[in-house]
Amino acid sequence: MPSVGHVWATDNFDGVRQLVQLKYVPTDIDRHAGSNVLKANMAPFIYKPKESVEIQGAAASVRLHEPNLSIYIRGYAISSEDAAVSSETSTQMDLAMVRVESKKDRRIVSTIAFTQITGKAARNSQALVIKTEKVGGTDWQKITASEPLAPGEYALMCLPRGQNLFPTRVFDFAIDPKAPANSKAVMPVTPSSSQ
């Protein structure tokens, strides 16, 4: 694995395996104030006010070609054992890979609905079933989706445990078999290229 960067995805472009770094992008919270007030007045005890976590821009800049990708991430405490040794965070994290809904100039990562009476929140996203495993004796985690990813927009989220917490940043990418090569992809070193 590269010595820099915390999140890398495997890709396959023109038959060549490569690693592509995923960069984080900040998220925004759309509180849907007008819609929430109107609907809450119409049905105050039934309606659940909604907020959405969004990314600016209609598409991710990182376009991957391989639907069976793996993502490698380090520096995030995934379990209680990891939290004790992680230098990046002291909070346990839940990792989630989600399918992102594209709108005109933004992408919706998840929607959160709050109950009026208790204030409890329920997060709704198109979360994928993923498998997370530790890579050897390192601080790297390998994340794979249980099924090949269909073409579209995706995000990897690191969420502090707790239902009312939102991701302040996500690592976005897209599966796009027709996309050009990633200019900053890391290629495998072959004996002839290292001399």
C-alpha cells in the first residue's frame, strides 16, 4: 500500500490493476425549512421533519471502472480494539458505503427523519452490505461490497457511533466503465519498470 493517503480504491483500467486515491469532500445539511414547517403544521403529530446530508456537485471526480472493487482505509477506529491504538481518532466509527442519489447540482448521501415528540432520529440511506477486514498486522482495513457495484455515484462514510450524528465529510467515487483513466492512479511496479 502507498505510504501516503488514508483511503485507496482498487481499479482495473484496460486490464491493468491500479490504486486510486479517494479524497474526502465536505457535506452540507439541507434542513428543508420551508417544507418541514408547512408539513408539520398540517400534521403535527404524524409528520417527521427531514434533513438531508448532501455533497455539492452532480458527480464525483474519481471515476472507477471496476465494479468488484476493494477500498483500503487506515487511521479510523472501527472496533473497540482499534480505538485503543488509533492515532487518528479516539471515537469508534461505523463505516458505511452508500449509493448516492444525484440531483441537478448536488448528491444526496442520506436523509434523516426526526420524530416530533421524542426528537429521535432515523437515518435513511441506500447503504450497501459490506465486509470489513483487517489487513495483516497493519492499521489498514479492507472494505468490499457483497455484490458488484452497478454504475452510479457512491460514497464511503465514517460515522461516529450515535443516531443523531451526521458525516461531516465523505469519500466520494463513481462506477463508470466508460470513464477515462485516472491521471493520478498508482500502477503496480514491474521488474522492468523499476530498473
